Amino acid sequence: MKKSLKQEGTAVFLVLLIGMVLAVGAVNAHENIKESGIGEEIAVSNPEINMSLKPVFDLTTEQATVLTEKGIIKYYPDGTRMINLYEALKEIKGNQSLTISDIEAEIKSGEYRHAYMRTVWPQTYNYQGHKVYVKIPANVNLNPQTSFNLYNTHMVLPSGKFFESGVGWFNSWGLTGLHIYTYDNYTGDMYSKAIPSGTSRDIFLRVLSIYQYGQNRGYMWAEDPQSGQILNTFTIIDGLDHKVDETQEQHSSSQVWTSTPQAKHHDNIIKNQNNQWVNWNSAIPTFFGANSPMKQTHGTENSRYYITTWCQP
């Protein structure tokens, strides 16, 4: 008889939360923050300054084998790997009765750090797509105690439901090295493909919400032109109008962060409610921020915002 994953006794670093407070110190129900895009003080509620987070955990080789045998991890002929993070956690914890809400209630926001730009009040949830190029560093040497360093974009509903596409370096979920990936917290499915490191280059990311085939669908696209690797996935979503969050994020359950070279997120284009792709610039209410030790600067090129992000512990 096979041992359960719980019996393996391997430490699991589980971190989840529906929202993460990014302001320093306690955040009140309404907090005044400076909106960098328009230079005004505005009042925003907690959802405006929350980030969308994922479950994070480590896997041993044996655990990954068991999850693969059970179909929770799948491998496809084109090199794509899929893991359902929710089902994997149920197996690891040995508790099949866990709900998504149970899992999300255990997220530890303090184990995440972000540098970001996002749409904010009064037009927070007015968008149905985002395209961006991220010029990634040639290499990021992750500390073994840092779970990942990712560059990504999210589309988020007021309920906290989201989907994202991204690229980055991993020490979690049984992944190591540099990958493009997609993830959504409707299903818990994370798709990934390995891509080569060693060259600083642009990675193209796109997220899009559309009504198609009688369903609201969230499409996620991540592309590495150098290697030719592409991920193109979708999930059924609850609505079309979203907030857009673009970030560099790190996770560490032990508060050990990895220094990174600068990455530039540029040529930002956003899709509005009129089905038009427009430049993301000062015409769109935007907030820029970072949690120490993450850093960011920002500006405008070709009528489009860019942010430069890095980690400096």
C-alpha cells in the first residue's frame, strides 16, 4: 500500500491569502494614498491596495511522483507541465475535505513582497485586458530560502478572483530554474514551461477577458521569442471588468529575500470597457508602489508607462 503524502512528513511551506496589505503598517478601512499617475490624494478601500496571492509549497521527488500518478501533476508533449495547487495541497495535508476557502484562509501575506503598478479608483475595475513586455535579467540566483522571483500581470475582480500570466525563477511546486507560467485561482491550475536563462531579453505577457461560446473566459498568454516557447491557457471567470496588477513578486516563508538585477516592464497597453486597446499612461488612474526590500521606479516612454523593478535586501 502506498504511503499518503502526509505520512512522508516533509515540511510543507503553505502560504495563502485572498488579499495582501501592501501599505506599511496597519491599514484602515479607508486610507489616503498618493496616486502617482495623476498626482492627487485619493481615498481607497482595502481591496484597492491588496495583491492576489498563490499557494506556495515545496515538493519532494517522491511527492511529485505520487501527484503525477494521481493526475494532479500532468506533463504534455510540448513540454508544458500542469499542477493543480488546490488538489496537491489536499493530498499533502491528507485532508480531502479542505475547501478552497479553507486553503485561502491560511495564506500568510507577510511572506510576500511586491513592486508593482495597478489601476485604482475611480476606474479600478474598468479593464478587460493587458499586454506588457518584461525585459528580464539574464540570471537570478535564488537563495534556497526564497520560493520564487516572478514578473507577472494579473486581472482581478472585486471578489478577489484572478488570473495571471508571468515569467520567473522558481524554488517551489517542484519547479526549479526559469519558466513562463499561467495561473488562476478559480481552478488552482498552474501551467509552466521551462525556458533558458543566461540572456536578458523581453518576455511578452497578455491577459484578456472576453465573452465567448456563452461563457466569460479569462485568457492567459506568456511567450519567450528567443526560445519560441509559448503558453496559452484559459479559465472560466465570473465577470469581464477587472483591476490590472503588474508586479515583480518574491515569496519566502523564512523572510530571506533574493537580490535581483533590474527588470523593465514596458510598452504597457490596456483594454478598456469599449473593447479598445489604449496606451496605459496618465489618462488611466494608476498607483505605483513597493514593499521593502523590493524597489521600483517608473516613467513614460512612447506615451506608455513603464516600471523598473528589483529586489535589494
